[in-house]
Amino acid sequence: MFSKEYRVSVKKFEWKQIGNFVKRVAIAEKYTPPAISTTARTDSEQKQILSKYVVTKVSQGWRVELQADFEAVLLIGTRPNHILHLLLSVVTFGLWLIVWALISMNGGPKSLTASVDQFGNIHLN
């Protein structure tokens, strides 16, 4: 209902021989998300479901860019500090340019758009 992420729930532990050591290993079961709801929800219930999802994501390190009644845009990550990378490139006689290029290609904020439909299901884009 809230996300496409899967969580692991640990029910019990067992002892396993790993090399010369005996370790305690968790036996985990895959979390299955709740079924998709087909019951129509009121506007206030839809807003409450979206608010709970946003609070969950904020606790995971995301920040809210925009939140409307039935949609929210969340961001994670920051832009690379290009001034710092320029200085490092000068100091290392250009060797830092490779690192800077990789960081620039993969860096920057990632966005997530979450919307709630009339049945209270969260949709992610």
C-alpha cells in the first residue's frame, strides 16, 4: 500500500558453522506488501495516508520539495560542490578530474513523486 520497497522481518535465529566459527544467523522471511485496496476513501483519509507515507520517507532521509493534498515530491541527495572539485583538480594537476566527472554524472538530488488515488493506494513515479 505504501511503497514498492520490501522489508525483512526476522522471526528467529539459528546457529551456523562458518569456517572455524559458530555464528548466530537470522532466519528472515520476505515482507509482502498489503493487497491493493479497492474501497473508496474520503479526502481526509487520502490526505492522512499520504502524510504517513511522507513522514516515513522523511525519517529515511528524504526531504519534501512540494506537498499538495494528494501528491508529494520528495528529494534525497545534494548537488556536488564544484568549487571544491575544481580546487582539488588544480592541486592534483588534473588527476581529480576523473573523480569529479564520476561524481557529477551520478551525483545530484534524486526525486520521487508519490500520489495517493481515490482508494488510498500510493503510486510512485
